[in-house]
Amino acid sequence: MAQSYILITALTLTALRIVSAQSDKSITIHQEIEFTASPQQLYEALLDSKQFTEFSGRAAEINREVGGAFSLFKGHIIGRNVELVPNERIVQAWRIMTWPEGTYSIARFELKPQGSGTHLVLDHIGFPEGLHHHLTAGWEENYWSLLKKYFH
């Protein structure tokens, strides 16, 4: 278990160094989305295997612990949970299976109550060059639009 935490820390620091070393904004995605669902509902949907599978329409396996592994969209995306603050924050070391071996990015979800809904802030950093447009569209198509339908 201690080795998992060391690996996660190393992945996080590596991703942060990549972002710090480059001033090119194209390796950072910042999105803000409004949901009618509560922070708790969104937190659960993003970390519960059954709910993630239901809203996405594709198999998901998620270990809900810090250091726990996840596999999303039938194994297309894999990673580990780096930080979990119930109903407030999810930070994940995140990668697409086709990326070079050992390449991880950091996806950070901030869930802020807004009335009866949630203001979600996503910051995705440290992904390989040339993927900004693809990933930006992917977040909308595979997460936000599907979650909005799921909670409608």
C-alpha cells in the first residue's frame, strides 16, 4: 500500500513539473459546468462504478479509496484516485490507454454548491501535447452532457 502512495505522489509531482516547465496553455484544460444535481450526487456518480456505468453507457470499475485504481469506458481510461474529499473534490492520476507507457495526467474536479445544484470546476493538466482539442471535446461528450442527461 505504501508503494501505491509513493507512485501516486511521483505521478502527481511529474504532472505538476510538466505543467510548470511549459508555459503553453494547450496542455491545460479548465472547464466550469453548472449542474442541477447536488455535489453529493455528482461525487457519487463520478466514483460509483454502477452509476458511472449507467450515465456513461460503458463499463466502469472504480475503487473509491485514495490510491484506488479505476477503469472507465470499458478500460479506455485508467488511473488512480490521488485525493478524495467527499462531496467536494476528486483528484485523479488519469490516462488514456493509447498514451505512451507511464504517461499520466491529473484531473481535478471541484464540486461547489450553488443553490440546489453544483458548480463543477475541472482542471486537467499534464497530458501529452496535441491532445487539447480532443480531450476538451471528450470531457463535454463523455462526461458533462451525459451527466446532465442522467440527472435531468
